[in-house]
Amino acid sequence: MSAATRRSSGPGRLLIAVYAVFALAASARAAVQIATKFDEAPVAYLLSAFAAVVYIVATVALARPGVAARRVALTAVTVELVGVLTVGTVTAFDPGDFPDDTVWSLYGRGYGFVPLVLPILGLLWLRRTRDSEDAGR
């Protein structure tokens, strides 16, 4: 079994499923927020939409085989980690900048901190499956 296949099997399949759930949840949340109350907290709602796009890209890239998909997944998951750490820190120390929560507010507290743990697991999974994929080139 190639690493690209391994990436989307076993624990990778569960990881992809969680990413897909977060892609749907963040997309739905952002769509409702932008459609109904965008003027109340545009930065927060645009960040939620950005998070949704990151989750969608990560989901698709993790599920697809190949080195290019792996690179896209690595980039998306890294952007996600930087985003959740940055937004989490800003909202922890100056919540006034975000009058409404984003998916990444307070490190994903509203989602049981899964947004903080998920990119770490994603990076670990990509690292674990990297060696045999690189050997297959």
C-alpha cells in the first residue's frame, strides 16, 4: 500500500472525516453569519469563512493521493495551525477585537478545542506517512 493510500486509510480516514465535519460546520456557520449579521462583526465572520475554506482544502488534499496533494494538505494544515494559534491568542488577550466568535476563537473553545488539536494531529499524520511516500518517488 502506498503512503498516499495509507494517508486516507485507517486513522487517516478518521482524520479526513473530522476535517469534513469541520468543513461543513464552519461553512454553514460562516454562511449564516455573513448572510444574517455581517455588519455586526465582519472580521470574525470573514475569518470563519476563511477557516471553512482551509478545512475544505485540507479535507480534499488529505483524501487525494499523490505528492502534490500531500503538499497542499501540509500547507492547509499549517495555515490552520497558525490561524488557530493567532486568533486564539488575540481573542484570549483582547476579545474586544472580535465581538462574535470564530471557529478559532479562544483556540476553538466553542468546538471543544478540536480546532487546536486537529492541525497537530494532521501534521503528525502527514509526517508519519511522508517517509514511504517520499521513497516511492
